Amino acid sequence: MSPEQYVQEKAAASGSSFYYAFLFLPPPRRAAITAFYAFCREVDDVVDETHDAGVAATKLAWWRKEAASAYADQPTHPVMRALMPHTAAYDIRLEQLNAVIEGCEMDLQQTRYLDFAGLQRYCHLVAGVVGEVASGIFGRTQPQTIDYAHKLGQAMQLTNIIRDVGDDARRGRIYLPVNELQQFGVKANEILLRSQPWGYGERFTALMQFQAERAHRLYDEALALLPEADRAAQKPGLMMANIYRALLVEIEREGFQVLHQRIALTPLRKLWIAMRTNWRGR
């Protein structure tokens, strides 16, 4: 299997909303974003699929060394071999890859965030930086597009956090800020137990609505930052934003019942949203 085939299979197998946006890119940009996305999946899977934190930390350290070696013209992993031909053309820098790894390392070091300011740092690393790299691959001419990409990445990560409350609880993690749990009278232990008799009552629903409203604000703020000159090039990002926001609306419609299930959009609906965004340009 070639490196290009490896990253293609990695991206397609994830079932992510990102994959649908990639389909509309010209081949060179599609190859670059597919390889970068595969890198993000590899390091994220280390945390999600390795049960021993020490082993996971060792694997992430290996990825740091592999990234450094790749930028020294010695890539060994198929993901890095697929990515390196595109780094110069799209200004994909080693420090950006290291930032994504650092975000994954945070998952090994803490399972709670005291406030939103702390959570923002995590979102910046695992999503904001990813948005920055993606926007460069899609094509940008204005510095303000970087701000748009960072904010959009954070909005999408908050949507992931809302969707995955139950899944994260099974791993012993709660990304919802501690002070906001206290504000709405929700105990961390209640989330970790995923106890349905209490779980979808007024306290939990109010907490989750608060999170959703913040995410919606970030989507609006991000879109307001996107310069008109870069709007056409950034259509893949707009596709992802529309897919993720539709997911957020679906979660709201379902009454935030995320403790016992993972609410998702069907592949057909994701593809339709991507196609509609491509036609409308927004």
C-alpha cells in the first residue's frame, strides 16, 4: 500500500464530516488535506485507543520524533511520507504538527477543565491550529482568514464536546468546565455515571443549552471574520461548518440526550449539506 493509499483509507474509514468537504477540492489540495487529516487522526487515536496512559505518552513522544525526522527529510511512517511533499507548497510547519500532538498530550495529563479559559487552550491546540493549517491548504490571501479558521475550529470542537459527553464520560473525562457544572448544579459524578433518571432533567439541559449557545456564537463570530476575498477558496471549511452546525441543531432538537448515545448525521445528509454549500458558496 502506498502512503497516498494509506492516508486515503485512514480518512475515509473515520467517517468524519471533514471527508465530505475534501471531495470538492482539486487533487493537489485534496491530497494535502487528506494527509494532514490522517496525521491528526493518528495522534488522536493514540489517546482514544491506548488504555495505558504511559504507553500513550510514549507513542506521542514517538510521533514528535517522527515529525522532526520527517522535516529533516527522513520520514518513515506512511502518513508523514504522504504529507511531506505538500508542506512547502501550503506552509505546513513542524510547530503546527507539534501543537496538535501537545493538545493530545493534554488528554493524558488532565480530565477536567476548571473554566472556559482553560478549555480554550485545549481547543486552540486540537482544533484552532488544525483550522489554520486547513485554511492554508484550501487557499487564503488575507491574514484575517487565519483568525476565522481558528475561531471556526474552536466552534467545531465545542460541538464535538457537546456530542461526546457520554463517550468522554466512559473514558473518565469531562470537558465541560467545572465552574459551569457548578453554575447549573450538575455534579461531575452524575455525568460520569451517565445516570439517565436524573440525566435529562432541567439542570443538565440548561447546562448543555449554555454550551450550545456559546458554540453558535463562535460560529457566527467566525463567519463574520471571513474576508470576502477568501470566501470561494474557503468553501470546504464552510461545508464543515454547516455540517457541524446542523449536527449541533440536531443535538438541540433531541433535547441534548448525549449521555447514552452519540447523535450523528447520516452520510447522505452530510453529503447533501456539502453539495448545497458548494452551490451556494456559503
